Amino acid sequence: MDQRQRAQVLAQAGPNRVRSVGDGLHLGGALARPAPAAGAQPNIDASYLLYAAAATPTPDLAGPVRAHLQAVKGALAPWHASYDYYHFEETPAPAAAVLPPASARRLQQIKAAYDPDQVIISAHPVWPAGP
């Protein structure tokens, strides 16, 4: 992370904030290079991945915790990729929200060929591509 990104994250972690944990993972290298025959997502075109989580000791804190984590994500919006990382997105969302466009299209083609009846369903559903 550069200085501006780090400052945006740290600004969200000041006093009187919900306690959360985060991890910034450096990507690049082999993850950035498209791998032959690597499946629907042959590479990850981002430099960093931020994973943030928080626990709520009581159900009434769920809303403030979600708001806090959204604030952290919002602070980094200028550097956000056009999609979230599939494996770390825990809120149900269509595959197009968690994969690059080319990968989402490739999965639609795979779905149409191998699972047109929607037997396999996930939290990030892929609908078969039309003819």
C-alpha cells in the first residue's frame, strides 16, 4: 500500500471505532501472469487485496460493524478493482460482482455446457450463457 492508501485505512481505525481485523495481502508476481489452461480466472489483475473482518459480541452491533467495514472499503474506493475477490466475498452476490468480466463470461459458458439445469448453486451464482 502506498502512503495515501495506508492513511485512508488508518483513519478508519481511530478511537471510538468498532474493533476489527484486517490484512493487506500483496499480489502480483505469478498471480498477475495469465496461466495457460488456468480455468475461468487465469490471473488476478490487482496489486493488493484487503481482507477485513469484525466480530460482534451482541446481535445489535451487527449494523455498526457492517457500517464500519463499509467505511474502510469506501476509504479505499479510489483504488478498488471493478470486482471483489471471489473467495473473500461472504455476502451473496452474482458472479459478475466478484470476478473480472472475462472470467464471469467464461463461467457462464462452462455453466451452459456442464450445468444448464442449475444443479450446482453457490453464494455467487453463475447463470448459464444464452445461445
